[in-house]
Amino acid sequence: MSLSPRALRWLLVASLALNVLVIGVITGAICLSHFGHGKHMGPPKGGLLGFARSLPGERGGPILQKFDDGKETRKNLRNLIRDARAKVRAALIAEPFDQAQLDEALNGIVNAETEIARDRVSMFNATVQHLTPEERRQLHDWLEKHRPMPKPPEP
């Protein structure tokens, strides 16, 4: 069975759309897990922010203040992701379809996620260096206790 060039083109577009949808879902899940919580999930329990909330005020307060001070930066990083996703959606419906435009838009998502990861690692590093040895042990235990459970294998 041979497909016409037009049919092959539509199959390629459909395949690309499906790939972008999967990338978007994965990216969205990562962003939600990294940047706080949805309306129904309650306050974050794990990670550095949850640990800071468990410390006495004089020790946890400065860490919480660092998170507060970084709100604008995190907002800007979330906007980068939002804008990168919008470019992917625009590239999907552009006529004529331009693979280079889609590739550039997808690279924008990767770059934005890289910036988000750098910000998180920088915040973690800047905070941990001010903890006492005992607090670092407590943070280790906290992170172990609140580590996401691995998903069971699918049947």
C-alpha cells in the first residue's frame, strides 16, 4: 500500500503533534512538581521549602525569606516555559509547516527548563551552605522521608 505525498505529509504532522503533546504533558508535570502545588494539593511537604518550614523560626525564617525573595525570578521562569509552549503550539498550526520553526520552539522549552533547574540548584546550594552540620543531617533525613515514591511497573 502506497500513500500519496499529501497523505504522508498529514501523517507526519499528526505524528509531530502527538510528540509535542507528550512533551507538553511531561513538561507540565515537571513544572507542577517543581514549582509548588495545584489548588487541590495543599502546601508542599517535601523539598527544601517544606524542610525550612519545619525548622524553628530563627533558622527557618531566613530560608523562607530567600524563597520569598526569589518569587519574581521563579515567576519569570514560569513565563519562559509558558511562552515556549505557545511557540510550539503556533509552530504546529503554521502553514506552510516549518520543521525548523518547531525545532526552535522545542529547544526553547528545553532551554527554559534548564534555566529552571539551574535556579533550583542555585537556591539549594545557597541555602545548604548556611546550615549547621546537624541541620544538614536533618535535611538529608527530611529529603529521604519525603522522596517521591517510585511508580509500580505497569502490567
